Amino acid sequence: MSESVPDMRHIQPERFGKVAVVMGGWSAERDVSLMSGQQVFDSLTSAGIKAHAVDAGRDIARVLSEGGFDRAFLILHGRGGEDGVVQAALELAGIPYTGSGVLASALCMDKWRAKGLVSLSGVSTPQAFEVLTMEEAGQAATAIGYPIVVKPTLEGSSIGVTMVNHSQQLASAFSDARRYGPVLVEQRMTGIEVTAGIIGQTVLPLVSMKGADEFYDYKAKYLADDTVYNCPVELPPEVIATIEDMAMRAFRALDCRGWGRVDFMLDASGAPQFIECNTAPGMTSHSLVPIAARAAGLDFETLCLQILADTLPVEKLAA
């Protein structure tokens, strides 16, 4: 059973000092990060936090050090921001930051290795192979059997993802995904998609989602107004409890901290299967963690404060 989210609203805004809301960056998810970052910046500012919006470049550690920032709210998505690179730079600069550290960030960005690690903790995940060539992709598809999902190993926000129902679609799907690096060929689940947001040691109410098209793609996540979200989810209590347990086990196995989101899909029998873990989930108007937080009684401003409070020393939290 997860713990309740501690209330950090009693912390005086000045205790956070000068806060950089680090967004943008140079990944394929830059536009999403800018949307998320603006929402976070607006909320922290309205809460009285001395927040500054910072569009991250490769000199981000120097910029924050020379700017006299006391801590950073990292809302970068994708490679170069969510994969441990920026986290390592801030560790060297001695600047506290929100979310997971270097190891967890790198592991979660790598879907192939994340799947392998969580499976060692007893968390079920669809059969998959990482491939580098079209020949290997064909072999993986044959071993798994159609339908499959073909996607970049090292991207998020459904970038480069294709649902493949038969062999004639494989070459195009592989080509789309290979532009971003190694490719994951994965067994396709036929059940609903369910996500578990985590704040500290608390699993937030689960959210299920369904886009108007074949799957919950980039458009459904960030642009469409016809995506259907259900929170609380319409699932048997025992399935909900299993997903909550699996989410926390995966989160810990990957060495995550602070906050994140663990994604699942149900298989044909209704059993949950781990898909991936996000260490800096979206915080846009369409995003899933804010939806789950609202169901737990946390408005967006309070959610941002909860995440930021993790950067404070324990003695400041207790004060």
C-alpha cells in the first residue's frame, strides 16, 4: 500500500530561493517540454516562488551556476534532458534538481534495458527485441508474431512509434524508428493503456486513456481534444492493486526518486504489462500526472510544490 502524499504547502516560498524551471532543450520533444515548462513556471510564480524560465542549452550547468540559482525544476523531456546528461552536469555543479538521478534517468530513457531490469523484479513486460537492422527486425517480428509495436528505444512521447499488423508494414515502421537510434520490436498488447503517477512513495490514482485513432500517439497526448481519460479507472480492485504494486516495484528497481510515471497496457487476458517509466512526465493541460493528482485532491500548483519540495534538505522540510 502506498503512503499518502505529504502536504508541503506550509513551506514558505522564500525557502526555495531562486528556482530555475529548466525546459526546452535540444531533443525531439523540445516543443512538449516548452509547453510543460510554461505551465510549471506559471504555477510556481503564482505560489510566490522566485522562479525563472530557462531554455536549456548544452551550457545549462554554467548558466545556472553563474545565475545564482539555488535549485532547478527539471521539466526536460527526451534525450539530453531526461536521460541523465543534464542531471550529471547539475550533480557536478552542486545544484539540487527535481526528479530522478543520473542512473535512473539513463535507465528509464532506455526502454530495452528498463524492461530487462524490471522483469528481474517480477514485473511482467511484453516480449521484445532490440534491433539495429531490417534483417534483425524481421527475425524479431517472426519470433514474436504479429501484431507488434516498432519504436525507438531511446525516445518518448510516442515519437517514431508504429503499430504493425502485418509484414508489409515492417520496413516503413523500422525506417521511421531507426532515425532515432536503436529500435525496439515489441509484442503488441490488445488491452487498454493505464498509467500510474508516483509522487515520493505514493502511487496516485490510476488513469486510463484512449485516443480517437488507433493508439495514444503524439497528437492524442498533446493536441487532440477528443482523447478520453478515465480517472478513476474502470478496472476490478484486484487489478488496480496489482498495477499499483507493479508500478512501485518498477520505480524502485530503476532507482527512481521524487516523481515519475509508470505506463502499462493490459494483455488479452486483462493482466497488466509494464511498458516504460518516465522520469520527467509531461505537465501540459493534457498530461496524465496532473489528471491523477487532481483525483488525489492536489491542484496543479500544489503538485508543482510537492515535486519541488523534494530538492530541499530534510531539515528545511521539517521547519
